[in-house]
Amino acid sequence: MIDRLSYIAGFIDGEGCITIVKSNKGIKIGGKNMNFFPMIIIVNTNKEILEWINEFFSGIGNLHCYKIKHNTNRKDYFRLQYTNQKALIVAKLISDYLIIKKEQCQIAIELYEKVIENNQKRANNLLCSDEINRREYLFQKITKLNKKGRNENNNN
């Protein structure tokens, strides 16, 4: 099991994304709906490897095929996606084995564990401003970690 988790974590480090999605559906915040949830995405042209990964996690992910219509030199690709509670399950299992995306994984876990805790505590669908600010902070932090292009700290 450890070998498989290590391989999957390495695959996610290289081919995946661990992020927080900010959606306008869900909890009412300041008169509008707002929701923050973790997402783990792996994209590859090899469907079998994504099926193998999803099988390891008892098939809880969603696997979609994207057909390339205009550029015949490119292969179709597949996207394996875990969200919310399913992303939390995967994140907790792979966290110790990640290298590149370890911090993003820890942020996603922190966010969703607090979401679960808040959902159990509140009777209505309202969040306090401190919790809203905390979720926004984690969203901004993971967005910065996932930013593509040149790193602000060096010229690479």
C-alpha cells in the first residue's frame, strides 16, 4: 500500500493539481451564495493509469474524457477529479508522500476539516466573518502557490 501511495503522490506532484475552488453556489455570505471546497485533479492522456489510481481510492473520483477536435496532432486526454469530502480522503492518504504539492495538500485539508467542523456547529446557513476571512485567506494562499510562470523570488 505504501508503494502505491508513494507512486500516486508522485504522479499528483507531476501531473496533478491540488487547489481550493471558490464557487458562488452554497452558503449565503453577505447576501450572496459563496462556497470554498478542495479539489484534486489529475490530467493525463493515459486513461488506464487514471483508472488504476481511482480504483485504489475505491472509485470515488470522477473520470472524464476530453476529445481534441481541432488539432489532430494531439491526443484526447482524461481528467480524474476529487472534490469536497472525497478530496479530503485522498489528500489525507497522500499528504505524507507529496514533495512538490505538500503545502497545497495541507492547506486543502485545513480548509475542509474546518468546513466540516463549522457545518456540524451551525444551525443556520450563515458563517461568521472570521471564518469567511479564513477561507478567503486559504484560497488566496493556495492560488499563489499554484500560480504558473516566474517565481517572484527568483528569475527562473
